[in-house]
Amino acid sequence: MIDFKALSNKYGTPLYVYDFNKISEQYDALKKAFSGRKSLISYAVKANSNLSVISHLAKLGSGADCVSIGEVKRALLAGIPKYKIIFSGVGKRDDEIEEALKEDILLLNLESEAEMERVEMIAAKLGKEARISIRVNPNIDPKTHPYISTGLHENKFGVDLETAKRMYVKAHNSNHLDPVGIHFHIGSQLTELDPIKEAAGIVADLVRSLKAIKIDIKFFDVGGGLGIVYDDETTIEPYDYAQAIFSTLYGLDLTIICEPGRFMVGNSGYFLSKVLYEKVNEGKRFVIVDGAMNDLLRPSLYNAYHKVEVVGKEGNESEADIVGPVCESGDFFAKSRMLPPTEHNDLVVVYSAGAYGFVMASNYNTRPRPAEVAILDGKDHCIRQRETFEDLIKLETMCL
Ligand SMILES: *Cc1c(COP(=O)(O)O)cnc(C)c1O
């Protein structure tokens, strides 16, 4: 049990708390599920890119899936070996491509023909052969929130099967491209296995047809997207997930890469804020806390559900919204929840805040971003200090 009250007294609020032992459990469960074949778990750094989180995963043996050169640098700094780092994303700049090639990471994951041309040019300029994979869009509906669904042709991600095949042939014939991998990622917070299995099957067929023309793919990257429990979802068991993927790979000797973000860190994170006031408007009850949408955006952005709890209070519950002080009606953490009466300084815990929490925080309303604390083997460690007002203005000048 984490002592949220003690942590909030020690570090102040709003505050992020991460249970690192829980992160280890998630990593181990997934790695074990894939143990029947060669595999690399490449943590999707964008879910929570705190250096201590990455370095904790590095020690467990994790690789990193990055979507900017900044994330690649974080992964390297945190001790992830370069041969376990992947660079994905639909819009890489020339300087990002160049730096990734110079760092000699495992591979660049490409999402368009135009991007492949740039990578080839830059590799040629550097006198290198770029290891690449191509993100295939298998046109599968993952049955998740439209903002986090990525595997349909209407999305901006990846290329269709025909284009992919053409790109592989081109890359295979280039002196500066080495097509070693294939990739798909159909969406996030996936709770159904069938779409994943279907997508893997389509991509595995493409690998077989490439093999027939002597293009030998080594890495089969199944993306991330494993869902977690926020409310009462039935999630996919790691074992079933791995078996479903294995079942599509008959006759192929591939290293499976899996890029979980949310699964690895989501349920290990808690967001703490303190009650400032309660008020009732025309019979509607609001609990106003000191955390806000700038600290944790998921409820506002995706209308996402998070479990909430008022620490140490129960009974006499009535319906209320938990809202923050930011000047937007969309600034809420929970709507129409049964909550006990609260008082000034009561502590509210928002659960499952470890993924896409702090990383999406902003300084909107000139609010400093929260501190982050890690709990490992029962001990707490500050892994990011709370920002100060001076931090917020230090890059600005009044020159006019
Ligand atoms: C976002 C993303 C992931 C991680 O998604 P989760 O839902 O957090 O597991 C993995 N791979 C790619 C390419 C992504 O864009």
C-alpha cells in the first residue's frame, strides 16, 4: 500500500506517483509471454518519458520505441543500448534522420515513400546503409477510441500493402537502405484480440511474399496498444496476445518486437491533488481540486474514465464532478461520480495515471508542472522536481 497522504505532505500537490515494482511486473509478464520466440520489448517512451522510468526499464532489458530524436536521446541517456532503439513517426525532420543514423540505432521505422527517399539520400550523404522497417497499414478497425485508432486507411499512419511491397523492392535494391523489419500498430487501448490477430496475419502474409522474392525480413514489429483497466474493461492477457501473434508466423523465423507504452506504465501511476472547495450550482455538486487539465489531460482530451478516490473518506455519498481551476469547461477529472462529502485539503487520487499523464502536461494558465515521485521497494524517490514560476518564464524576454 502506498501512503498517499504522507507523499502529498512530503512533496506537495498536484503530484504524480509511480510504482516501479508494478512496472517491473508488467515488463516481466510480457517478456515471459513472448519467451517461446526471439523477442524484444521496446517500451514506447512517449507514454511516460521520465528518465528514471526509462532507466528502470533499461535495467530490466527493455528497448525503446521513440517518436522524436528527443526521445531517442532520452533513451540513450537512460541507458537503453542503441541496438534496442527504434525511431518511428510519420514526420521525421532531416536533422532527426541524420542524428538517428549517426547514433546507429536498431532501425528507422518508415511511414511513406517520400520519407524513404529522404532517408536514402541522407544515408548516402553519410556513406551509410540505413536499417529500416516499413509501417504497414493493414486497414483493420481496432475498435477503440477514434483518436487512438491508427490502423485504418483513413488514418495518417503507415502505407497500404501495395505501396509497402513496392518500397521493400526499392529498398532492397538500394545501396543505402537495408530493409530488416516490418511494422504495424493498429491503435491504442486495445481490448480485443481479433483485430490484432487479423492485422498480424495480413502482415505475416506480406513477409512471406517478400521472402519469395528474396527479401528477408528479420524483425516483425507488432506495435503497442495493449489495453489496461481504467474502469471495468476486460483486457487481453499477455499470454493470449503472444499466442495469437505466434499463430500467424508459421514457417517464419523472426524476432518479434512489441512496443507497449500504456500497458507498461499506465496502472502503476497515480495523480494526487488536494480539495480546495466544494460548491453547488443549481443542485449540481462540484469538488474543486488543485490539479487541472494542464496536469492530466486525458479526461478532457478523450473523455477518458479514471477511477477516483477521496483518501480516508466514506459514506454519505452523492453525485459530483471533480474539476480543476483552469478556465475551461473541459477541465475535469471525473463526472457524475458518487463521492463522500469533502473538506479543504482532503486528498483525491486519480488512478491509472502513469501513461499519457505527465508527458501531456502543459503550462496552460501559467501553472507549473507537477513533481514526479517513484516508489521502489517501499522507498520514495523524487524523479522530477516541481516546476517553479522562474522555470516557466526563463526562455522569455521583454525586448519590445
Ligand atoms: C503510441 C505508439 C505505441 C504505444 O502505444 P500504447 O497504446 O501506449 O501501447 C507503440 N508504437 C507506436 C508506433 C506508437 O505510435
